[in-house]
Amino acid sequence: MIDFTRLIQLPHTAGCLVCGRDNPHGMQLDLHVDRETGVVHTTFTPAAEHIGFEGIIHGGVLATVLDEAMVWAATWSGRRFCVCGELNVRFRRSAQVGVPIRVEAAVEISRGRLITTIGSLSDPSGVIAEGSAKYVPLSQEKNREFLETLQQHPSTLEAVVYLREEVLVE
């Protein structure tokens, strides 16, 4: 069960395909992190423009949403933006247009220069897909550049402040 009192909204970058508010072709999702556990949550309701075959959501779209949640889990854990080095997704069944999907992601192992995550997509009928990924944290310099791209919004201020705190381990 999700304790909504512990969730804080993660920030957005303008053009991001998943969370960007200025991307007219994007999903514009809000992602939240549990400040105590680091688990990232979002809900995605696929639309007709997300299909592969008629009525079935494209697997690449599902993998993209899962990757976004997992990269945020990795980023939150190390307070440094990360890039994906490897992404594995196992599809259990198809997702349908208009049926909300719950997305969750967490860090499994963090070893400084490599962060391993796990995640899942599910709807009211059960698990749609599960995934794992390996993320590489950016350099401190590149991380500072990425921090500057975050859009300022009161709902994401707590997360931005947390992410801007310097971590002294390189």
C-alpha cells in the first residue's frame, strides 16, 4: 500500500518525452518518490496514440515509461542524474487503451558508478510488465548542467532542493 503522505513530486524538464510540459507529443506524466524508501510511482493511462497493434499499447511506450521511473529511482538514490546502460523488460500481457497503469520502480543495488533498479507496470487485472536496468551516474559537472534544466514549480521544490544538495563521493 502506498503511503501518499510520504510522496513528493519529482521535477520536470521542458522537452522530456515522458514528463516534459513543453513537449506537445509527450505524455506529461507526474512522477512521485517516497521520501523514505526511494520508491518512484506514477500512473499512466495509455491513449489511442500509444498503440502498436489496434487496441494494444506499444511495448516501446511501456518500456519508455518504465525506464523513466527506474532512472528517477536511480537518480534519487545517488542525488545524481543517470543514463541507462542496460534495460530489460519482460512483458507478461498486453496493456489496453484507457486502462490506468500503475508504475513503480526502486533501486536494487547501488555501487557508486553503477545503480541497478527494478520496476513494474500493472493495472487492475495484474502485472503487465516487469523490468530491470543498470544506470550510470553522470559526472558532477554534467549533473549540475542537468539540474539547471529542471523547470521551477512549487509542487517539485522539495525534490529539487534534495537533488541540488552536493554529494561528496565521486
